[in-house]
Amino acid sequence: MKFSIFSVSDYYEDEHDDPSSFYRDQIDIAVFAEQLGFHGYFAAEHHFHPYGLVPDPALLLSSIAAKTETLKLDPAVSILPFHNPLRAAEQWSMVDQLSQGRLILGVGSGYLHHEFEGFGMSPATKRDHFDDALEVLEKAMAGKRVTHQSKYFQAKKVRLNILPYKKRKVEIKIAILAELASYHVGKRGYGIMTIPYATVEKVDDATPLYASYRKGWDESGLDGNGDVIAAMHAHVSDYSSERNELNKRHIEKYVYSRLYARHSDYNECLERGVIASGTPDEVTDQLQRLINTGVDHVMLLVGYGAMPQEEIKISMERLKNEVIPNLTPYKTPRV
């Protein structure tokens, strides 16, 4: 089992001082995550709305790389249709060099309509555009000379001048929202990244999605079981989930001011099992429920809704010391 920290970097002008100090706080949390022994730090890419104030995760992760030594660094995700794939390959190869091989490359096709509108693109073509960009990016990061001709991108005999650290093959994870996509991603031999809050009604409903992924992985002929990554908001308190007013306030600020199609309030989120909140025992049970659906790697969303920095750190420390040691890894059934 792996446990990492994930930040959407939701920004609130009425709560945060300014973007500069906000970014410093994100770096501070990542440094603290390494000190506590978390596996990695995941940074979301978003555009044109304070729902996420990191339009370029590579810049943030490069800053974190300079202040850490072991922490894995991951965009969650780099939205490939919004980028020239050769430029993205250069960018992420440079992050891997700066971090000396700590990059995990999360990629996706995007889902927020205002972002596609902002870039003057149609979301109707995003899947084809994504597949096209991923093909170019992988070839380029492997050091191959790229010749490519499609409706989305053209290149002729181009080779990068910067490759990943020691020319290693960087792990690629693909964000998915549907069961059919999970099967195809598994069959192609990639890991998957998911957010149950946005994907399923109740957390247990994710079980068939992850089973489809592993069915695809088994059919790929690759060794192992693949890699299922799932994100969950988590906050440890001295108070029970019903009395955790601090987390309720920040969850609901996050949910009601953000861009999800569905706005579940705090109690609905608890009922759905898509957040972990309360005492260490409650949070342990809630995260175990997530893991039991078939998850190998949990991304813990610990800062949201303008939660105070010190409260985030207290919860992170309690997660690491009072929750994670009591969690049992999921055992993948073999087909």
C-alpha cells in the first residue's frame, strides 16, 4: 500500500492572502509530507477558475523537487489535449531530471467544460486528442525521433534534447471516470487514477470499476496486478464524524463553491463513503472501506475549503501515525 498527499489547490480570495503565499503553503505541505514519510505529492492542473490555482503543475513540482529528496512528484493530471505533446515531453523530462527520477506522470483528457471553452476546443474530440498526444509524448520521452501526422499534431523527425533522468521509463497513470475506460487502460498496461466522489454514488460502487481494470491488466500479459490509485478527502479529529464541525465547514465550502455537477453536503458525503472524517478509528474504517474496493494507492486530500495550514499538518501527522499503520492492504484476487 502507498499513501500520498493530493492537492486540487482550490483558492479563495476571501480566505487566502494572495497566490504567492498560497503557493508557498503548497510547497510547505509537500515538504512536510516527505518528513512524515508519505510516498508522493500529487498536484492537479486546472485553468480559468479558482477551483484550482495551478495551471502548470510542472512549475510547482519543480519547486518542490528543489526542497525534497525522496518524495515522488506527480501531476494529477497533466491534461494532454491542452498541450503540445512535444512541449509536454520536454517539460516532464525536465521535472524528472530536476527531481533525479522522482516523477510519476499522471495524464488525462480533461472534463471541465469551461477549460475547453477557454482554450477554444471541443470536449467532443478530447479522447481522440488525448490518445494522439499520449502516443507522441511517450515516443519523445523514450528518446525516439518523432514523425507524426494527424488532425491534432504534426512533427517531422524531431528528437528531444532532454530525456528523463538516466533515460529511465517514467511511470504513466491515466485518470478515468468510467468502468469501460478502466478496462481499456488496464489492457494497455497503465495505472489508473480515480476520485470516487466524482465517479460513483457510493464508494463500494467503485469495486466493479477496479475489477474491470484488473481484468484488462490480466489480458495485457504484463506481470503484477497493475496500479489502482484513488483520492479521498481525509481529516482526523478528536471529534466523531458527526461532531467534526471544522471538517464539515471546509468540506462544504469546497463542495458548494466548486465545479462538480453534483454537490453533496457533508452528511451525504459521509453516507456515500466518499470522505474520511472523524476520530482515528472512524477514519481508519472509512479508508479501509475504500481500499477494500480494490485500491493499491490512496491519495489523501488533506487541504481544501481554505482549511488552516496548521490544521492540515496536524491531520497529516495523525493520519500517518494513528490511521495508516492500522490499514490492511487489498489482496487482488487472481483470475
